[in-house]
Amino acid sequence: SALAALQLRHDNSSVLAFIRLLDGPEEYARPPRDGDVAIIYSAGVSDRGFNATFADRTQTAAPVVAAAISWLDKNRALAQRFLRVDSDSTDQDEHSPLAYTKVMRLLFQQAILR
């Protein structure tokens, strides 16, 4: 999937990735909704600590990310629903920042039924 490709191509670097997700409607009469997830991916930052290169730190710095998101928004490249996620791995287990159910719930504001 997209996260596996992200990890393979950028296993030693940082990258800003945008992924568009589609939420299928519960009822047939409602249209599908789309939303964008900005993944600020810094592979192994917790392992590298301060050994990350200047380019890696700059690319994922808050002002750079905010400027990129602002530019994309002004040029109407982003969907109405938007979520920013910072992560140092592509794991999707229950407690990771990229857990599928958590991302979908935050992006499309769905309640969890218990």
C-alpha cells in the first residue's frame, strides 16, 4: 500500500506525504466523502536522535509544513476534510499515530460504537 511504499523509498530520510482517503457512505443516497491526510514522516528519528541531517529536519519543520499546506490549500489541491499526522514509522497498530480506524475517525469525525 501507500504506507509500505513510503517506508521502502524513504527508510533513512524525512518526507511530507499527502494521501487522499475515501469514506464510503452508510446510506446509498449519500455521496462518498473524501479527505486528505498529511503525513509528516521522519523515519527513525527516535533512533537517530540528533543525527538526522539538516535537510531532514528542515523538511519536516513546522513552518515548512505549514507553508506547504497553506500553498496547497490556496491552490485548491486539498479536500475539505484534512488531517495532519506526525509519525516516525508506518505501523498501523492500535496505538500508532497512523492507525487506520483512528485516522478515519478523526478525518471523518465518526463516533466509535461500543
